Amino acid sequence: MRWSLKFAAIAGATLAALSATSMLAARGGAQKVGIEAPAVIAIRPKPYQYQLPGEFTRDGEPVDVPVRTIRLHRAVVIMVHQVTAADYQRCVRDQACPLAPEVGDSSDRPAVKVSWHDAVAFAAWLSHKSDARYRLPTDEEWAFAAGRRFRGDPSPARGGLGPAQRWLVRYELEAGSNVAVDSEPQRIGAFGTNENGVVDLAGNVWEWTSTCFTHHILDRTGADAPIVNCGVRVAEGRHRAYLPDFIRDPRGGGCSTGVPPTNLGFRLVRESNPPVDWD
């Protein structure tokens, strides 16, 4: 089965985004076993507004989460669409990925109900099969690729709400909207293409990142004493979520309140050698 899908329906939107991005060849160099590499897109680095992930408190009370203007040093070379169910099952058949009976075997649906560890195993397998290194994106990279579709966290200090209440407010708003939250994953391309040429961001699939959850304890001067918990990772989608790394389906546990992100999947970034950069 071929790796890359035909994107006739989204080709126009992707081409419109090429002023800020560069489509890379489907084959990332000579492939070790002759497989076709995933379609990726390189996004030109530029400054962007980024709401830091994690929890920020002072004297035990939540405070506003900092929003900073940051700029990545190199282009983000990211998969155009999420890893498909068929892609993941190839890794399972090679005995390199954990068995995930509910993933399915469709080439036009994203792989969901996979844990952070499953995603890391797939990245290692794909890197071994090719001449490129693939990995999960950091939260900063994911937010940059998402562009205007990046949502971040709800306003943190409003009304003295704690993290659980803030997530509940966001979930309740979405549960009452016209957008289905608890639904089966849709076909690749169902949620459109963003301004960077990346498909299905902020749709019905939440995507694992490599970023650990951090509790930032601020003193009166603003100095930060962070407590990092890498057993919990940041997942991005219609909103930001913090989930234990072993969770495959939050409906079965792992989300403390509200309507949980239901479909956990992932896409990868490719590290280029030499790196793609416009500086």
C-alpha cells in the first residue's frame, strides 16, 4: 500500500499556502526498503504569538498564562496529514508498534486510540525504515504549524477558575456547539487545509506532542519554579489537553472532568539533513 494519499480535493488550498511554505518531495531521500515516505510540508520560520502550555499559579491561585512572541530557528517540516490507520498497522505487522485492535486498517482515516508511547514507537519504526528521522512535534512546533487554528487554553485566571473548571468551561461550550466532539474520526481532508497547507488541524482528532506538562509556580517577583511531569503530555486539537502518556481512549479514563478529547492520534515532523531554513 502506498504511503502518500492523493489530495485532489485539497490541492488548491495547499497551493494557495505555498507563499509561506514549501512542499517537499514525497520521497525523503533514498528509502532503505523502497517505501514511499509520508507527504510533508516545510513551513517558513517567522515570529508568532504562542500561549505557553501548562498551569501557572502564584500563592496557590491560578494566574494568567503568558503569551509570548517566539520564533523557531528552523523550518518546521511536518506531515501534511495525520498518520493513517493503515500506516500504523504496517508498523504493527512489523512487530515494531504495540497491537492496537481499535485502530482499524483504513488508508483514508487517521489512526486513533493510540497512546503517546504508541506514537513514539511508530516514529522510531518509520525512521528506521527511511533515511530521515521522524519524531513527534513539540507543542511550539504544532502551534506554529496550526497557525490561526491554534486555540491554546481558556482564559486562565478569569473568575479564579482552576484548571479543571477552565477545561470544563471549554468542553461545555463545545458540547453545546454544532461541532460534534464525541464522534468517529472523519476521512482525511474532512476538516480542510489551513493557511500553511496542513490538513485536518483542530478537527476531531487530538494529536500527541512531545511536550511535558509543567506546573509553573511563580513568586511575587515573577520568578518561576517549574515542576515538570513527563508522565503527562500535551495533546493539541480543537483545544489543548493534558493527558497521561499511556491513555489511548480518554473516554475510558485519564481526563478528570468535562467532555474529554475522544480521538487521540498524531502526525510527525521530519528532521532534514541539512535542515530546511530560509535564514
